[in-house]
Amino acid sequence: MGERVKFEIEGQIGIATLSRPEKLNALDTKTRLELKEVVEEAEKSVRVLVITGSGKAFAAGADINELLQRDPIKALEATKLGTELFSRIEELEIPVIAAVNGYALGGGCELAMACDIRIASEKAKFGQPEINLAIIPGAGGTQKLPRLVGLGMAKRLVLTGEIIDAQTALRIGLIDEIVEHERLMEKAMEIAGKIVEKSPLAVKIAKKALNASLGMPLREGLRYEASLFSLLFASEDAKEGMRAFLEKRKPEFKGR
Ligand code: COA
């Protein structure tokens, strides 16, 4: 932690900043390992994590210098590291917001897709340009992009390597909102702040239920939701939330 990924805490919100701007925050092994440490630390110490990049990129993908050195075995190990890191982010017990400040290409786009909420600066650009290197996305691009933007648009992006602007990303559902460049972090902190006010238990369980939705048949998903829903009635926070509403006051959640 430290050199390639900066981690700061503001209140109960963590901010991870990819900090290798001279290489457009290309995700080399060192960066991935540092990011893994940061997300694990964030899970223990904050209630929401915001991930952003320094300079003109969010992350311009895997480090192509490293890619060139790989044989199939090393490539498999590396993609495992990337995929596991992104799955860890997806399954983190706290919500993760991607504040996409610039290029989110290849692994950078996959990193953004691993986050729960994606907002982007008007300067952001997205794409899966691996095909230009005669490879394909290796950390979720071919699997997660179709789930977010539909198979047709995912095929177009992965097969052409086209880079799209923030407006297009918004139109196809890859991001949730475009923000003025200078206001990007302010907006990310505002969204994070809304989540911090909620019961951390309910937030954690809601994320779990939502994550399960795409991997389960609907009937099974509905049963899973029902069991998580009823579980929350054991929490003090749920009673507090309901009481506070009826007593017309702000709830005080304790996370139990
Ligand atoms: N891996 C390693 N280095 C990278 C990189 C990557 N994915 N992306 C950018 N860099 C490096 C460049 O080599 C350059 O280094 P240098 O100054 O030592 O020559 C530096 O970052 C700045 O990039 P540059 O290409 O000069 O910036 P640009 O503004 O002209 O172009 C991009 C920006 C994003 C269009 C271009 O850098 C690019 O296409 N990057 C690769 C994207 C990609 O294919 N990602 C998927 C990898 S699987």
C-alpha cells in the first residue's frame, strides 16, 4: 500500500487513488497487489470506498510491458490475480464507488465494472481495446460487459476495441451519471455520504442480495432475498429505523 495506490480516509469514507499517472495508472502487478491491500483495509476501517485515478486516467488497463513478458502459464496466474481482485471488490462487504476521472480502458474498465456504483467525469473514456493487441479482456470484460450493457453493445466494444466517451457510456448503461470534471469527487463523496447514513447491516445485506441476482434463476433469487429480508428483522437497526420514522426523527443506527 502506498506507492501506486494512495489510501485516505475522510470520516467513514475511504478514497483509493491509483497513483501512477505517468503510465496512465496502468495496472501492473504491484498496483494490483497494493489495491488488494487497500480494499481489504477499507473493508475493516470505512463504510464506503471510492476508487479514482490521478492524472488523466482512471486506469489505462493492464501494463502492456508486463503482458509482453508472459507465457500462457504466467498469463493465467496474472489474470487470476486480476479476476480475484475484481471479485473481491465486487463482494466487499461495503459499497464501492468508481469515480472515473479519465481513461478507463481494458482492466481499467473492468475495475470500474467491479464497483457497485459508477460515476464519471465528462472527460472519461471507456473501452476494451485488448483486441488491438491480439488478445481479449481477461478480468471480466467479456462476461460483465454484456450483463451491464447488453450482448450486442458488448460485442461491438470488445470486437472493435472502440473507445467511447462518457455520453455514450451513460447511454448504454455502463455508468450511472456524468459529472463536471472538477465536481467528480464532490459528487462521489455526496453519494458515499448518503450510504454512510444508512444502517451498515442493511447496506451489506442489500449488496449481497443484489450481487446474487444475476447468478441465480429468479425463483431461487426471490427465495434468497426473502431469507435475507427476514434476517434483518433480527437487527436493532431495523427496529430503530421503523421507530424513528414513526416518531418523526432521524434514526441512529448502530450496525447491529
Ligand atoms: N500499459 C503500459 N503503459 C501504458 C499503458 C498500458 N496499458 N497505457 C499507457 N501507457 C504509458 C505509455 O506507454 C506512455 O508511456 P511513456 O511516456 O513512457 O511512453 C504513457 O503511459 C502515456 O501514454 P500515451 O500513450 O503517451 O498517452 P496518450 O494520451 O497519447 O494516449 C491512450 C492515451 C490511453 C489512448 C493510450 O495510452 C493507450 O492506448 N493505452 C493503452 C490502452 C490499452 O490498450 N489498454 C488495454 C491493455 S490490455
